[in-house]
Amino acid sequence: MKTLPKERRYETLSYLPPLSDSQMARQIQYILDQGFFPAVEFSESSEPEMHYWTMWKLPMFAAKSVKEVMNEVDACRSEYRDCYVRVVGFDNIKQCQVLSFIIHKPNSSRF
């Protein structure tokens, strides 16, 4: 049995290899298909006790396509290269965040 290398784990998808843009797009499409509202957040730290991340603009209530969300992700990654960036999905029925995944880590080779 092979164990995972010793490195910091962040959220649900952090145990997988980094997501490609097409895999990110499929995750965002799932958010849209479920009727959740996507939003982009960023933070300088990903410590577990960091419960509040800064939101990049407002949640995208009118987003209908993955391209719209990815454009905001790219803008946030460009502006805050030294921050963690994640995409979250809000459920308007439960009135809470129901899923999130980190889409950019500082000092990563992507972007």
C-alpha cells in the first residue's frame, strides 16, 4: 500500500492530483446543474480555523455557463496570485454553502 506524500491537505478534492481546467469546468457545471449559485473566494491562509474567506465580487446568481464562472476565477487568480482561491456552491433552499474546492494554491506552477 502506498501512502500519500506528506503535504498539507485542504478540502475534499485536495487528496486528488491538481484538477485540470476541464476537470474544474466539470465541477463548476455540476454546481450549475444542481441549481446552486457559484461564488469565488480567496484567502491568504488555508488554516482550518480560517472560517471566513474574502468573497471575490458577489455570488453569481445569474451565471448560466461554466465560462462565466471560469472568467471570474481567472480574474481572481490574476489579481491574487499569492492567495488560495476556491469555488463554492450556495444552496438557496438550505441557505448555506454546500460544497467548495480549492482551484488555485499560491506558488503553484499552474496559471
